[in-house]
Amino acid sequence: MAVPDLLDRRFVFVTGKGGVGKTTVAAALGLVAAARGRRTVVCEIGDEHRLPELFGVPAPRAGREVELGPRLAGTSIEPDSVLRHWLEVQLHSRALVAVLSRTPIFAYFIAAVPGAREVITLAQAWNLAQPERWGAGGRGYDTVIVDGPASGHAIGMLRTPRTFGEIARVGTIRRQADRVRSLITDPDQTAYVTVALPEEMPVTETLELESRLRTEVGLPPELVVVNAVLADRFSAAELERLVCERANGRGPAVDAALAAAHDHGERARSQAAQLRRLRRATEAPVITLPQLIDGELGRAELERLARDLERKVGSRRPVATARPAEPAARGARTAARPGSRGAAARAAPPGPALD
């Protein structure tokens, strides 16, 4: 399959081992999709709001959408908030739910309906992809990119609609679970992207995740993005020469520079070995994103990563550089680890399309 087709899907789910830079990759994919003319929203799971900070915009209230750029929005899906809104719809009373949510009854309800939180979280993302969104008074997005939880939790979340359907034979959430399951197992509508670092443990977990996606969800990943890859600047012979030069003792400053260069070279060689291992074992295309030298991540760096990603996945239209926003709060220290927080929010009710 041509990789550009991935961004023509309605639903793109990004996951991987914790700390590998899923949010960075989800944001970069969002920029690429938006540059191709698709109305795109990137969804964070939980009350994180990392995307607004990365794009240098104010964080919206929970469940609201915020404009991140042309044709690109961001939102955060907080499961308990979505559950409360669903109860308001079912009970026809916001005041009653406000009282119930402050009592043990709310916790008992969640405990009594295993998987309800996960199903309704996915249902809210599903709603964003609908041509006519429930409760929002407008059309849905062309592409919904979910910045999913870490791999183990992601598999559990994606498995929940099937599990829930086996437990609940009838009812509102059962019907919604069936709709969500239909979406996340349909290769014409959904694609999975796994993110890794070029290190032993992340590569091992990525390969395990590929197997679990195939067997437990029904779809393998269509793309593996390896984040924070160092440039391979030195040959093996040059690394040996660096060792010799250090042994000769050139003074503290020169020795420190030689040590740093040698360390960079050794790390790049180790990363290259893990990349070879990953490419041999996976069936999905593997592309890389570079380590950012300055260690900062904001709008400009995301656009740079998006252009690199676009070139490698073969998008049809270049990623435009947005007008500079107000100075952005800086996020993560590397391309692999974004930060958190951030512009005009659009009021979109947080409830999923439950009937």
C-alpha cells in the first residue's frame, strides 16, 4: 500500500511505548494532513493539553476544540467528562449528574460497567469523524488523528468495544461499541501508526505491538515512525581515529570535544543497528525523524518535522510555514518528548454520538 493513503483515512491512531514522542508524531501527521487540504483534528486522551503548548496557543476547556493552524484543530478527550455528559443526556438533567458525580454512585456506575470509559472515549473520537456530528451542530473532520495512550493501554482500549459487546447484549453503549468497533477494524477507514525510538527496548516493544495489533485488534500498523534519530557523521575508521586522538591528550577542551564526538558516533552506530533490526522484523514501512539538535520543540520545530515526514511519506502538497504566533511556551527537550499546554477554542459539546 502507498503510504500517502494513510492520511486519506478518516481515523489514524498513533501509539507506542511511553516516552517515544507519540504526541510529536501525531502533531506532525496533523500538519501534513492539513497541508493536503483535509480538515484535521488531533485528539489527546486525558486532560493533557500538550498540543496547545507545542503550537503556542492557549489551552481550551476540557472537551473543546482549539485552532492550531489552517485546517488543523486540537482537542483533549477526558473520559470522566465524556461519561458525565453522556449521563446528562440519558438522565435529561445536568444538575442531577452534577450531584451524582460528587458521590460514590458515579464511581460505582463506572465499576459496574467495565470498559464504559474506554468505549465512550473512542466514541467521542468516532463522533469527530462523522459527516454530521452529534450535538455539535456542524460537520465532522476529514481526518481524526488520535494521540493514543502507551502501547499496553492502547491495546486494552482498542480491544474494549469487542469485549464490551460480548458483555452487554443490548443498550445504548452496546450500540455505540458496535459502531466504534466497525470503525477501528475497517482498513478502509482506519490506520494505525506506531512510534519508536532507535533503542533496544522501544524496538522490541514496537515489534510486540505490531503482533498484538494484528491478532487482538485485527489490523497491523501501516507505518512505523522512528523518532529522534541521530545523524551518522562518522565512519568506523573515523571513530577509531577519535579514540587515538583522545589517547594522545590534546588538552581538556579538545579532549572534551573528542569525547563528545566519539559518544555521538557510538550512539549513532547503535541506533543504526536497532533500525536494521526493526526493518528486518516488521512488515510495515519504517521512516525516521531526526533528533533536534537544539533540544527544543515548538511550532517551528513541528513544521520542520512535518516537512521531513511529508517528504518521506510522499504527500502531494508542501507543509506551509504558519505565521509566527506569540512566542510559544517551549515543550519537550527532544523531538521525541513533547511538552504540554496552549488559542481560540470552539465550543463543541464533549458528548459522543450515543442514542
